[in-house]
Amino acid sequence: MATTAVLSRFGASDRAQMAADAGRVIERLRKHGAGPNGGVTRLVYSPEWRAAMADIEEWLAEMRLAVRHDAVGSRFGRLVGESSSVVLSGSHTDSVKQGGAYDGTLGVVMAGCAIGWLARNMGKPARTLEVYANCEEESSRFASNFWGSRALTGRIATGDADRLTDENGETIGSAMRACGLDPAAIPSARRQDLGAYVEPHIEQGPVLVESRDVIGVVDRVVGVRVIRVTLNGVSGHAGTMPMANRHDPLAGAAEIIAGAERVAREMGAPAVATVGSIAAKPGGFNQIPGEAAFTLDFRHPDDHVLDAFEHELRKLIQEVSAGRGLDVQVGQMLHQTGIKFDSKICASLEASCSESGVRWRRMPSGAGHDAQVIGTICPAAMLFVPSQGGHSHRPDEHTELADIASGIEVLVRTLFRLAYQDS
Ligand SMILES: [Zn+2]
């Protein structure tokens, strides 16, 4: 039905209005968990989180959207359509510790502005539109691993609410109860009415800024693998053990780390490898370590390439250990397959960029996002807007209002296609 619907003119005054609205709401939400230098710490189910969610509810209601929350406390602002199939758009509202005001929150703000504009200018859609203010994505308080979108897709196991604890030993279930949410009701958060999901988000990297493109049409999220490498050698006195006699596991780790960097460079972008955590035992300045353990995180959008990448890295680890007479153990910490987003939504995003006259590029996401979880139950895709300086997860996260307005226009056009022209 309604395939002939035509979008009202989205002109310069609309763009100016969207920039002003988005800027105002970002500053309004920044207050909840505000720290030094404009930073934000808003952990799920904290007082700051509750205040932000109350504010989001108020804002959605101001736009005459029907507001509700699900069992885990995610908020929804609904514009009822002819059909019950839902086109969902938004992102998460929690932050990392001392993060910025844009990661996650900007996606909620952009979706709210876009759906608010459609409600005011286009009336009732064919498919129902909903703004999604997801409760939690960052795992910054609990190791909750996409809590909000896992609830939405029915992937929270019974017992998770009592098992996951924060650094003070409080369970996520008890934190939920303190917010008036009942962990026993989590299964009711599962959605079976989703027809599409579009997640706007800051890029969190430098690609758009460097290329001067304004929109990233994200067609996939990379696969992530993390291994933990433990090397055991022979500890000893830093002064008396000749170099020729040593089996130093930390020196072996250093060789592997430099080698992993070389392997990733040789594979070429977007392959990346990172050692983010390392520990040596016993750890005295005058002792040759007996053990060195580190994590190795490596990512690539193509699972076959990722297999080859892992093979090269494991070969390197074995060669270095053998060459230095070290015992080695390699354990898997994370094995997350990538996801390819819906080609039709990506094409729709591109057409919307062209209509809006903004520069765009297709790109993968190197970071994990809710869309990779929700994309397993309905067609999904993402759009990125530039992160100034490529910065993210720090207080100086920033995106220019002009870029945000362009992103909202692209989102308006895409959601219009999905909700007013498709049925
Ligand atoms: Zn995020």
C-alpha cells in the first residue's frame, strides 16, 4: 500500500531546525552523568541513567509519540502506522566510564528528530515507526554484552540477571529492581514484530573525517576474535643470568606483539590486531619474568580472511615460543562472527544520501553495535556520522551539528522509504 507516497520537501529550514533540535537534546542529556571536560559517565540502572531515561521519555512525549518501556528499561516512542510491522531506529543510552555525549545517545537523538519530523510532516505511516532508546550496550558496569538488544531478541539466558555483578558485587537483577524493573519479566521484552532496524551512530574512527565524507553507509560489522596467550619460561636474576642462557617469556611476548602488528599491516586495512593487556610474573624490576600473559584482539569483516589471519598469528606465536624455548598456551576468549547488513536498506541509505546531496561512502564497522544483534531477527543497517578527530569513548567526542542535520535528513528519507512506501 501507499507506494505512491511522496516525501514533503525537506529544505534548508528543516535542516536548520533539525540541527537546533538535536543540539538542544544532546546538551539536555549530557547533564545526566556529566563529568569534567564535557565527559559523560552513565552506567546502566544508575541514578544518572534513570534521569536520562526520564528525560528521553519526556522529549518523546513532547513530540506526541506514544512512550513505553520494556522489561529491561529500554524506551520506545511509537508513531502508529496502518500495519503492526515496526520499523525501529535508535541506539543505546548508556556510556563507558568517562565517555562522551555522542556515542549511542546521538543515535537516539537522531532517530527521535527524524521520526518526530515524519510525524509532524507526513502523518500516519504504512508501517509503525518507533524510536529506540536502548538501555545498555557498553558492558561498562556489568559484563552484560548487549543487554538491551539481547532482551529485544530473546537472547538473555535465565539466570543471567543473578549471575552478572558489577564491581561492588551488585547483580544486574538487583540493579533492575532498584529501577522498578522485574528481572523475571525479561522474556517479555522479546520482539517479533520488527520489520527493519536502522541505527545511526558516530563513526568512532577517523575514516569519514579524513575522506571528508559526511555519511558512512555501514554494510557490515567486522568479526572479532580475542585469544589469550600465556608464555612460560625460566625466571631468574636480572644480573647473573647471561643473555645466552635466558628463556624470557616477556621478551617472547614483545616479539609476538611486534610480529602481530606486522601481520596485520601485511594483510592490509581493514585488518587490525591489538594487544591491550599484558602482565608479567613475578613482576620485579630485577627479575627475569617466569610468565607473561597477554590478550590479542584481531578483526576483519570477512570470516575467511579472519581464519587466515588467525592461522598466521597462531603460527607466529608457535614459532617465537619454539625459538626461545618457551611453553605456550593459547586460549580463546571471544569468537564473534561478523554480520552483513541488509543490502536493500543499505541501497536505500545510499539513495537517501544522493537525494540529500551529501557525500557518502560504504564502510564496515570495526566496533560492535546493537544492529549486529537486532540484525539477526530483522533486516538491519547502520549509518555513521563523522567523529571529530576520530575520537570516541572519551570526553571530547564531538560531531558537528551540520553533519548531524545531514544524518537526520538521510534518516528521514530512509525511514520514509521503509515506513511510508514499503508495507
Ligand atoms: Zn555505541
